[in-house]
Amino acid sequence: MLDKKATDVLLLQVAPLTSVADYLVIGSADSDRQASAIADHIGGTLSQAGTKPLGVEGARSSQWVLMDFGDIIVHIFRKDVREHYALERLWADAKRIPVEDEPPAPQAAAAPQPVKKPKKTPVKNTPAKKAPAKKAPSKKKA
């Protein structure tokens, strides 16, 4: 999820509360297209590892994509849809497990450091040499 810039990724251990799944993974996307890209990435990555979803719902609209991997159910929401359904409140009693590899919070940009320019060595001012003037050909007297 984080590879595709999912935000607010949350892992909930719901096994003690339900028999539907052991874990819920919830993440947000900024747009339908991003939610679809996140779902495709998860599906592709797990398929390469030999795990295919038992079912996928919402992939066409991509406002809320649900991927059922049996013991793990992945929810990918567009941010406004996630706020509306508020699964975190529904599963408030579930244990929250920290997600590793969470990208660090953006920090304020450091002030740019001045670039030190190399000192120029002074050039001696020598007068430019003038080319000798050409003499006009003299007229011969006949």
C-alpha cells in the first residue's frame, strides 16, 4: 500500500472480535484512480507470492475497494468515503498494530545553503600590444 502512496494505513487485529477475518488492513487514497492503483499493486504483489484474493469488490468505482484474502481483508478507501463509513469506529475494540515502513512525516525544507564560489585570481592589467601600423606605399617619382 505504501508503495503507491496510500495514507493513514491501519492494521487491526479483529480475530478476538469476529470469525470473519483475523486482520483488517485499511488505507486511504486521494482519488479513485489511486485507490485502483493501490488495489492492483496489492493484488499483483500477492499473486506473485502465490496468494490470490478470494474476492474483490468495488474495483470498478474504486471509491471503496475490498479485497478478501481469507484471514486478511484489505479496505482501500477514497478519503471522503473512509470518513463516511468510519470502520475504525466500528472496530474500535480491535487491537491496532503499528505499520512498519510508514513514510516519515514531511519535514520543513531546510534553508538553502549559500554556494561558495571559488575566488578569482586577479589578472594583471598589461596594456595590449598594438600591431605595428602598416605604412602606405610610397609613390615613386618618375
